[in-house]
Amino acid sequence: MSAPPNLIGMLPSELEDLAVELGASRYRGRQLATWIYRKSVYALDAMSDLPKDFRSALSDNRTVTLPDVARVTPSLDGSRKLVFRLEDDSRVSAVIMPDDDRITLCLSTQVGCGYACAFCLTGTMGLERNLTAGEIVGQLLAANALLAGEGQRVTHLVFMGMGEPLANFAALVKAVRIFTDAKLGLGYSPRRITVSTVGLVSGIEKLGREDLKVNLAVSLHASSDDVRSQLMPVNKSWNLSALMEAVRKYPLTHRQRVFFEYVMLDGVNDDVEDARRLARLLRGVKAKVNLIPFNDWEGSTFQRPPLPRILAFQSVLLDADITTTVRWSKGEDIGAACGQLREPVPA
Ligand code: SF4
């Protein structure tokens, strides 16, 4: 028997509608949203200002359930991978990454991923299914519940975990709306939320139209169509010129920039000529480039370039006035680094 629908993942306005459906006022729905998203209370019994009959109507056919944390694996660098066991027994992960005064949570949006980037372990799984908005929101609530015991809270969110966020568009947008609702949701500033994409042009356009004001990160990984198509099959559907056109149209506020992720693969995309081409590609774009030295995984045919090559690549971009950092992935030792999120599903 499947579990009753979960209230986690419902928009505050949907909770108001539900309250009306159950014979209560919209105000009760707003109280419910406040308990769940603002007070982090998930037991209906503990929602003391809700009338008893409303609570009992809710508990008859709804639940408020955080995803089950099957495992928490700490890394030597301070990050922690949370592995969630979902209702259908599939597994996804979120990674808590502390850094100076921020705590970033990397969220998953799908079980597996259908985009099959050649350097990515997650891509070897194929797509199993989309996560629901509740399963996405639940990752943050569970991470915050864990951190609350330490007097902390997630401060920044990146949709860079398992899956392609823009391929699960409706659930992504709903989760972001819950995260950013300042009155009845979690109250995160959209400036602290980054949505990463493999380069789904139609998705970038749609995201721009939603006007969520979130940051956009594009997984570029190559500066020529030739190399990019070898690394990322999506490039055959939307090539670099189509991608850059969509990126240029993405609405940015005054201080926002588009992040470009570039995984560095030895002898594949790490030449200074690649860097020069990249600088030309990004001309006129408010861009920040993150160079990510490849994280090795068993069975991969790629390797991380030697440090001098990475630094030479970076200096070409810096000389072209493009802000460029080398991001040594967090959580490498626990299989939580970019492109490493894969969870075996028990037989
Ligand atoms: S890099 Fe991202 S889009 Fe590509 S296969 Fe991995 S998870 Fe999917």
C-alpha cells in the first residue's frame, strides 16, 4: 500500500486550498505552512494552534514526512554526504559543504540521470525517475534538521547533485518557490540558490521566463562543439552557439553572473588553445568560470591534468578578464564530488 500524500513539497497556496477542502479556513493552511516550513515542525500533534478536528482530518489522509536518511558519510574536508532512502527504495544524495561563513547544500533532482556525460559516474546509471517536489524539499529540511542540532542551518543551495534539474522542471520550480517564499516558505534569497544545467536550451529559456531570479550555472566542459559533443551527448541537440544564445538572454540582475562549470580532463579539454577559445566564447557575457579538476572514479578513462596545465588554463582566462577559480571538489573521498553521486540500489 502506498503512503498517503506528503504535505512536504506542497506550496503554501496549495496548503491553503487543502485547508478549505477539509472544511477549514485558508488561514489554517497558512498556519500549517508556517509550522512545516518556518518552524520545522513535522508532527501534526505538535501543531498546537491548529484545531483538533483539522489536525485529525489531516492525519486521516495526509502525512508530514521527511525523507529517510539512510546514511551520513563525513568527509575529511568537512563536507557530509546524506544518502536518502526514498519511498520506492531508490537512493539519492545531498551533500552539505561548509565553507567559511556559508553552508551550501547540493541537492539532487532525479534518481540517476539520462544525459550520459562521458566523465560522469551518475550518468552511467541512466535516468530512473524524476524526484517529486516533496523529495527535493525534503532533502533541505532533513539537512537543516541535522544541522539544527549543531546550531546551524544551510545558507546556500545548489542544484548540482544527481540528475539534470531542468529536465524535472515543474518539481524544480515548485521547490524553488517553497525555498524562496519569504512569508510562508523557507525564506531563502534567490541569490543564494543556483540551478545548474547540462545545457538544456529550452529549459534555460523556460527558467528565465519563470523570473525566479536564481543563479544559473552551465556545465560547459569544452569550448568546441567537436569536443563537447564527445563529452556531452546533449551538445548534439543544442550546440554551443544555441547554448550561448540562450545564456545571453537569461535575465540577470545587476550583480549576477552566469557560472560556467568546466571539468578539466587531461589531454582532452585542458590546452591553452581550449582556454583561448573559451575566452572568445564568453566574450560579452557576465561570466564566472569554475575549473573543476576531474575527480577520478573506478572505471573512468579520464584523468586529472597536472597542476601546471590547470594553472596555465586559468591564467589565459584571467588575462581575458574572466573571473576564474579552480574548484577542488569537496567530498572527493566519500564519492560526493561533482559527477560522483551514485548510489547502489539494493536488490
Ligand atoms: S554531469 Fe550532470 S547532466 Fe551529465 S550525466 Fe552527470 S549528472 Fe547528468
